[in-house]
Amino acid sequence: MGLTLGDVDLDRVATLTAREESEFRSRRTRSRELWQEATEYIPRGVPSSFQDTPPQPVFIDHGKGSHVWDVDGNEYADFHNGFGVMVVGHAHPAIVAAVESQMHRGSHFAQPVAENIVVARELARRFRQPQWRFTNSGTESTLDAIRLARGFTNRERIIKIEASYHGHHDALLVSVEPPVDAMGDADFPNSVPMTGGIPASTVALTTVVGFNDLASLERAFAAHPGEVAAVIVEPAMMNIGFVLPDDGYLAGMVETAHRHGAVAIFDEVKTGVTIAPGGATERFGVVPDIVCLAKAIGGGLPCGAVGGRADIMATITDGKVAQLGTFNGNPLTTAASRATLLEVLTGQAYSHLDALTEELSGGLRDVMSEYQLPFHVVSMGARGCVTYREEPVRNYRDYAAMDKSLAYISWLYQSNRGVLMAPGAEENWTLSVQHTSDDVKRYVANFRELARDLKA
Ligand SMILES: Cc1ncc(COP(=O)(O)O)c(C=O)c1O
């Protein structure tokens, strides 16, 4: 036996992975053809580089309810749910009706519509922020939040958390998953650009600190007195698995920001309306100064929103800060958003999601204990993941030290047995209101098969 994790033999993982990859490819030949054809016109053959993951992209044909079908005819229970967007499930009748009805009445005017007020009022109620503006993606929401914070404070520096992803604009595409040999000291992490094309002067304005580490945050403020406009966090990190805030961390982060005259921003693009009706703000009982939303609030249409304290949002009212966009609050997204928030994601829907999560997490825990696997489950509302180590992951340094081969083989097992998961060790599952106990049982059965094969 070679390298092991607990008593899981990593050589065995490698052998099973090769078998599953070959099975995966053999059942996705049409996807492969399309992928190759696409590369003639589309770099890497995919619309976003996140969609090009090993062993190959899967082209989807259609989705209905909690299931999707790929172009090779493979059917899946969908736990990927479009990177956490489709909490309503696919082709939900209420969303279809809302969008169809709006299409007949016109899909775009670049003029306000009455429904904007309905959606803003509901977001204000859920997230306890009085004023809202709309955007078209999570990237736009965090971009606007940063601009608001800079405009409000007349400062330029941003503090972000190591390994948080906040979308693809320059200021925050820093230390997203920095290479281990470049990330620097844990007490003073380096600011590492994720991609070419970002000016060094922009990277220099982004200071990086560890998650769940108030001392590191305090040090960052001390190193840049009077310079910091904002601290932005994913209140629960969902781009390195699912990392929960320590008790008191979020309240401490907001208090620290305020003590230094900075604005506290929660990026709730993934947590918003998924881990609770009012996202992390509600679940952890901490209200920041600005909340960024996108993904699940739009029922599957491109969407986003940024909400904030009255005095911060007043910088838009008085013209100090520009918040703009041709498609902001467009009627189609707004109709879908209204139906999502008011008709689909009801109290009953959240009870259903909680019950499914409990069944799924409980089933996975039973398998782990039966096969004595040194893993654990993190879950909350519609979201969750298996973490492939025994101890909780508290920050990127913990995550970076983990062996990713188990996450990958688990993804392959699920894919080859009718469960679509978001690719990558860093991803987690998303349940929808249309998921059933049968979907959850399929997930657990696949995990059991993996456990059995790992321990065979
Ligand atoms: C926490 C978080 N913020 C922002 C974004 C960016 O959202 P979008 O891809 O809609 O621009 C993402 C995307 O995954 C995200 O996970």
C-alpha cells in the first residue's frame, strides 16, 4: 500500500479514477464532438473557462424539475444546479408563466417597471438593507459594492479574504486560489493576481487576509491606516468547498471594519436566499453595510442586486457614485425574480429544502461511519458538501493542504451514476425545491458505492 488518507489507499483512488474517467468519456462522445467543434469559434470550447474541467465538458440538452439530460442522452439528478442558481429547479411552472407572460408584454425597455419595487421591497425585507439597485451578475454586484464603498469613504484600498471568489473584475480577482508557492506567509498573505491582464497597480490596492482570522484583519488595517474603503467577505466561503464562519467572526469583522472607518460588505451571491430566506445575514444574525446578490434570486435568468445602508446608497442618489447598466432591473429578470422570491421560495419551500438536506447529510454521515471514512459533511439550507478530511476546514491554508483526488473521484462516481455535480474540489451541491427524496437517495447510494470500492 502506498500513500494513504486515513486508511484510504490513494493508489487505489488513482486506479478507480482511471476506470471512471474512461467510462465517463465513453458515454459522452457527442459532448466531445461538440466540444471539439466549439473550439473553432470559442476559446476552450466553452462560454466560461469554469466550464472546461476534466475529463471534458458535458453539453446539456435540457432540464426539467430536478433533472437534466445531456446531449448523449444521459439523465442526471441535478445537484450542480448551474453553480447554485437553480434553487427553483428547472422549468418551474411559476417561473415559466412569469417569463412567458412578460415576453408577450415586451422583454426590454431600459425604463423602470413597477415590478422593480416589488423585488426591491422583498430583498429589503429579507436582507435588512433599506436601498437596492439591480445588476446582471454577481461580478457586477461586487464591482458596484466596491465602487460604492470607495465613493462613500473617499478611500481606495480593499481587504479581501484569501481564496474568496467575488467574480471576474480586476479589483477582486486577486488571491482567488493562489499557488501554494506564491501565497506567502499566513499572517501576511501575498496579493496574487489570478490572471494576466490585471494592472499591478490594481493588485497593489487589494490586501489579502485569512478567513476566520480577526487578528490578520487587524494587522491589515494597522499596515494601511486610513486607507481601507472596505472589507469584503463571502460570509460562508463557498468556493473552497463550504467553510463556515467561526462564532463571532462575522460580527467581529463588521466591528473591526467600522472601528477603522471602512465599510463591511457581505458577498451573498452564493449564500443569499439559499442557506436561509435572508441568506447569511439572517442565518448568522449579522447585518453588514452592503450585501451583494445574484445567482438564485433570478430563478435562472441573468441577475444581480446590490443593497446597502441608506447613507451609502445615498451616494447614488446624490450623483457621487454612478451605478449603471442597460439591462439593470430589466422586466424579464424582474418577472422571474418576483416569482422566485414571492411564489416559489416560500417558507414551505425552505422547510422542504431543510428536510432534504437533513436526509442527504444524514445518509452521507451513515455511510462515512459505516466505512470509517475520515470525511465530514457541511450543509445548510439548499447548500452542502462533503469535505474530504476529518477536521473542519477553516480557511484556504487548510483547503490547500487537502488531497483533491477524493473530491474528483467522488464527482466522477456521481456523474457516471446519474448525478450531476458542479465540477472541482471547491464546489458544493445545490438542492432545488423540485428535488425529491429519490434524488437524495440516488446521491447517497452512489456515495455508498464509492465508499465500498475505496475500502474493498
Ligand atoms: C461568492 C461569489 N461572488 C460572485 C460571483 C460572481 O458571480 P457571476 O458569475 O454571476 O458574475 C460568484 C460566482 O460564482 C461567487 O461565487
